Amino acid sequence: MEFGAIVMMILGLGITWGGAAVCIKIAMKSKDI
Amino acid sequence: MAQRENWGTRTGFILAAVGSAIGLGNIWRFPYMVYDNGGGAFLIPYFFALITAGIPIIIMEFGLGHKYKGAAPKTFFSINKKWEWLGWWQVLVSFVISVYYVVVIGWAVNYTKFAFTQGWGTDTKAFFFGDFLKLSSSPLELGGIVWPVFIGTALVWLITWAVLFSGVKKGIEAANKVFMPVLFVLILVIMGRALTLDGAFDGLNYLFKPDFSKVLDPKVWIAAYGQIFFTLSICFAIMITYASYLPDDSDINNNGMMAAFINCGFSMVAGIMVFGVLGYMAAQEGVGIQDVAGAGVGLAFITIPKAINLLPASWFFGPLFFISIVFAGLSSMISISEACCSAIMDKFSIARKSAVTGYVFVGFLASLIFMTEGGLFVLDITDHFINNFGIVFAGLVEVIFIAWLFKIEAVREHINSISEFAVGKWWNFCLMAITPVVLGYMGVRNLLGDLNEPYEGYAIKALVIYGWAVVLGVFILGVLIHSVTNDKD
């Protein structure tokens, strides 16, 4: 895989699953999930 | 009047909302959209569309459903009595989608069985169109019922009926608590296997290699917004309905963002899985990825079966793939049907069991046309028109109604008052400016495209019957239901 492709794949996975993780963390903080 | 049902847990609601958003499109549409629109560079407009349209609309719909505690018609009626028709329009769009979507899941049920022995043979294209669908020569030649499709579809209707019949908590929530974790595990297992195959990383390279020149192409931006609109189950009554079952103290903003991010994350994983397999297939056949890459029905029922034939332990991974398709489709099918049933229950004060049974019976009869030998053609036309005009225009009217004609600030105050974190004025701006402009442009462009050139070269008569008449019919019927029932009241 080329460097650019690796970066974009990691970026895509990071933004989506990172975003989801932050949301879940906020929900867990409020002991609501 | 009976008290409105509630979700049992927040996790249950999130899984149901995610289950609704994750559908066949995540697996067979998103990867090709990325590949065909600049590779990794497509993710830039895609995430921009997610932030400026997808998340604002899903939060808006969660907020409306939660605030007014009703399915789409009741919600719009509560805002302004003259606008109930908009809800019925969206419900009827959902109904049309459900009656053909169920047939595609029925195909996948059949293919799960074929996958154990690769019953599709070596010529997967001839098998799909000929042996399996017995495809006629045109949409105007329906022919007879294709019985394996009939049986598969009947099974999916039966499951949908059983889930909805059991209610929000014991039916929809319980089903999604099984479907979603299993779906994620299956996709991860297949992805893991795909990545260990020869040529898989060449496939991923093709998928993610960025062509940044495409970011300057307006068509790529429209494709990104289109993908976001279609992937999140927004603008056709579902999310409003699901949010109407939330308890009073629900975190709307976080729920909306969570559902959107998980859905898009699933798309990313599905893209890696699909292009990993396609990379392997291209390597095995000694062809380029461009020769095997595709989308939609062709990808799922022709290309992937061909790739499964080449896989080691194909008897194991083949069924897993099609079970994933069935689960992804079922969770969406349940949500689409619930949006319709909930509207019927709200309006006519019918008990859930009667409403669901009646809906499934009528839906099953309506889906018969898609189970015929000409069914694939009819499905293709109806799907094209209902997506490009039904969802886009109903969404445009919804956003204009809420953002411009109703006090959008009142919705923002409501959702911020009960959420862990607040959305700022940017949310109003996205809904008042960006979303209507993009949806309006998409709608006009779609309209001009179809008026200038018959879709896929089909006969005008077929396009009128299965396309234009359906799209106009659901709008007119929506207005009629509003007029007749409110006159009576």
C-alpha cells in the first residue's frame, strides 16, 4: 500500500471510530450506558 | 389512550438507530463511492457532509421525535396542523422502500443457502439473472412469481412481523441487541480473513489512494452529500419515530453523533472487507481491480459469489458474508416498517398487534410484483425514483419547514436542555443554509437528468408506471390522507 492510502485509511477509521469512542466515553461518564 | 412505549435502555436505542442506518448500502454502495470519487480524497467531502448535514439532521430528527412523542405525521401535526401531510409523504416513501428492500433481503436469504456449496456455479452472472431470478426481457413483462424469491421474501416479512408484533422493547430492541453485535463480529471476521489474502492490500490501495484533484470536482461533493443522506436513514420518518420512544431525560446530541459515527465507521470496515476480497480476486484472475470493482446488486450477487468461489474455506466465509447482508438488511427493514406502523397506530388509535399484522399483510401483497420474473427491473426503476425524488424532495421540504418556517431555535433549546453537550449556532446554519442548498441542487439535478434522458434506457411507459407514478402517487396519497382524516376530525 502506498503511504497516501495508508494515511487516508487511518484517518477514516480514526475519525469515525474515534468519534464514536468519544461519544461513548461521554455517555459512560454520565453512567447512562 | 395507551401510554407510548419506551426503549428499555439507552444502549438498546443506539443499537436500533445504528441498525436502521447500517444497511445494504454500507456494504455495497459506500466502498464503490470512495473508489469511484477520488479514493481516500473522497473522505474529505464525505466527513464535511457528515458534519454539516448528516449529524445536524439526525440530531434534528431525534429532537423532534423526542419532543413531540410521535411518528412523523403526528410530529409534524404537533408543530403545525397544516403540515401533517409531510409526515404521511415520508411514511409512504418508507412503505415503498420496504416492499422492495424486503425482496433484496429475500435474495440474500437464498444466497446464504447457496453459499454453503457455492450453488451459483462458476458463471455467477448467468446464475443470478437466469437460473435464480429468471429475469424477463423488460419491466413490462412481469411473468410469473419466482418461488425461491417468494419463499425468501416471505421469511423476511415473517421475521419483521414477529419483531414488530413484540413491541419496541421486547421486539425491536431485543432483535437489534442480537443483530448488531453479531453483524459487527461477522464483518470483522471476514475483514480479518480478507486482509490475510494475497492481493488484499492492492485492493485497499486502490480504495484509499487519494486523488486530491477530485476534491475540486463539485460532482464528488454531491456524491459525498448523497452518500451521507442515504446512509443515515434520515428524511424518511424513521429516526423521528425511533426517537419518539426515548424517555424524557435522553441525551439527544450525543445519541445522534454516536449513531452517525458508528454507522460511518461500519462503512469504513465494510469498505476494507469488500476491497480486500476484490484485491484477492483480481490477483487470482490476473486482472486489474478496475475490472472487478463494482457496486449494488451486481457486487453482492455476482462479483462477491465469484470471489467466494476462489476463497479458501469458501463454505465457511460465503455463508458468513450473506448472513451479514441479511442482518444488515433486516435491522433496516424493521426500522422502515416501524416508521409506517407507528404512524398508523398514532393516527387511527389501532393496537400495535393489529397495525403490524395489517401492515405486513398489505406490504407482502405489494412486494409480490418484485418477486416476479420482471421484478428486478421494477425494483431498479422504483428504487431510482424513490431515492432520487422521494427521499430528496421530502427531506428538502422537511428541512425548509423546520429550519425556516418553524422556530429552529426552539428545537435547539430543547435538545440542548437535555443533552450532555450543547450544539451551537453552527447547527442552525447547517440546517438553514447548507442542507437546503445541497438537497435542492441534488433534487433539481436529478430531475433534469431524468427528464433529459430515460433512466437506464428503459421504456418510457415502464418509467412512468414504476417510477414517476410511484413518486407522485406517494406525495398525492400523503396529502389525501391528511385532508380526508382531518376533515373527518
